[in-house]
Amino acid sequence: MPHPLRILLQVLLLWLAGLGAATQFAKIAVPFAQVAALYPAHADKIGWLLSVISLIGAILGALSGAIAGRVGPVRLLMFGLILGGAVSLFQASIPGLGLMLVSRVVEGVSHLAIVVAAPTLIAQITIGKWRNAAMVLWSSFFGVAFALNAWLGLPLISRVGLPVYFATHGVLMFLIAGLIVSFRPNSASALANNPFWNVRTLIDIHVETYRSAFVSAPALGWFFYTLTFVSLLAILPGRLPDDVSAMIAGLMPLAGIVISWITVPVLLNVCSAVFVVTLGFGLSILTIGALFLGAPLPVVCIALFAVLGLVQGGSFAAVPQLNSTPESQALSYGAMAQMGNAGNLLGTPVLLAILWRTSEAGMLIAVVGFYAVAMALHLWLTARRERA
């Protein structure tokens, strides 16, 4: 049996791989103005540099889970890290916009490989309350990566420029891959199976994933979380006074990470991960309701993202709780990647469309509706699992 300290090191290395994957989004989103300045003649197309990764994930997410089950998560993770490192080094040459967009499509493949393989490995090498804590740590990778890129990446760019920034990310991806190989996690072997790269089998993979109340549950709730997380983070600070907007924008994701790290592991000792997720959506509805009763918007912004931390931590912990085999866990993480990317892709356009056609109140009522649907879905899927 591996030594506990070795397992801890492996979990931390896998989490670092997640930070590298999240930086594939953050390295464009955080210095977006500087990236746009690289292509002044193509201002109308710059947004695709950020969103094209989400598009790939929304299409191929479930497939990536099936691949993890068939080739093994360690191989898939190494592929994702090495490919991601190579793409970042290529991007450091600052190619033309067309080639940069192609590189972002390829980077989307790398991102999917990492965010499916790494949590699958974490679930396999940990057990009990340590698995719960590890999955909560994993769930923070996106928020932590964005914060680090803002705190460390922007000063780096101001000193040495975007090429060095992209190259640094590439080198770090290779370094993480080398460290993970050195402390190779013990994982389930790849599963022998028939070739799956044909249309019929791809359809079967999606049917198998989403008809299962065990495999699909974390992903379906995750869709409604991601549908609002990035979009509200982008929209709400703009509704605040200028003197507090930046501070609140920084505190919102931080509040979610803190609550997720501190509260979710404790709750998972006494209740299921699905209950924690449902509780998070319910408290989010009550928090938004407090705004209509006169609560200050800055307080509501921070409180909302704090209670959404329950959804963040509980969703990833739900995968190994509901799925006992490596293959079903990989499928479930693949579905989470797919639904998460779909939510990120749709969230901001949908909420902005509602905001422009109604009002701030109308947008927040829509968010309440989304969370209510998420709760109803989890209750329905729980009932299905109890009948199974």
C-alpha cells in the first residue's frame, strides 16, 4: 500500500496539472486586452481565442471520458500535459490569428484530457474522507488558477511580455508531466474494449453516459453551476459602484474556494455529496432572494459565490460516491467536462440577453430558475437511483 505522504504528493501534483489546464483558459482571459492588442486588425474575432476551447469541450467531453476508460488515465494525462506544453511553446512564437485559433482548438483537446484524467486518478488513489478532501481540493483548480494568473501572470507580462508568459506555461506543463511520471500514481489498467471511433459507438457513449442516474448526475448539476459562475462573475461587478467593483470581483471566487475547502469536507462526513450540491443551490436561491428584500448587492455577490462553493466541492466529490468503477468514474468526469464547457459557452450570452431584454431583476430571477431546475434534477435523479 502506498505511503500516505506519497499519495498526498501525487494528489498535489495532479492538482497542479489542473492548474495548468485551467491556465489554458486564464492565459487568454486574464490578459485579454494584451492578447487583443496582438491582432488589432481582427478585433471582431478575438473572442474566439477564448471560447473555442469551450466549444471543443462541449462537443467531445463525454468522448474524453470514454477514452480515459479505454487507454488508462495516466496515459491520457501525460498526453494532455505534453500536448498542452507543446502548444503553449508554439503560441509563444505569436503566430497569425488563423494559426493561433487552430492551436487553441488543439489546446482544447489537451484541456479535456487533463480535466478528465486527473480527477479520475485522484478518485482511484484516495479513499474515504481523504478522497472527499482531495476532490474538494481538485474542485478549486479553476478559481485558484485564475487568481494566480492575475496575481503573478499580469506582472510577468508587464515585465517580459506575452511570448515569455506563454512559454513559461509550456515549460511548467512539461515539468508537471515529468514530476507525475516520477511519482506515477497507481491506477486501474486500461480497459480492453472494441474500437470506438465510429459514429454509432460515439452515440452509444453519450446514451450510456446520460441515461445513467449515477454517471450523469454530477454533470447535469454542474451545467447549471457553470452556466452562471463565469457569467455572473463578469456581469455583477459591473452593477456595483466603481470604488468597490474590483475588490468585490476578487472576493467573489475567493469566497467560493474558502467555503468549499473548509465546509464541504466537514459536510461530507455527515451527508452525501449530492445533498451538499442541492443545499448549495437552495442557499443560492435564498441569497438572491435576500437582494429583493433589501440586502446590499456587494454582500449578496460575495455570499452567493460563497454558497456556490458547496456546489463546486460537492459536485466533484459526487462522482466517486455515485460511481464505483474506474470506467464509470471516467465517464462521469467526461460528462462534467462536457456540461461544464457547455455552461461556460452559453452562460454569458444567455444572461446578457436576458439582462438586455428585461432588467437586472429579470436576470437574477432567471438565475433562480436555473438553480431551481438543478435542484429538481438532482431530486429526480436521486429518486431514480433509489429505485434502481
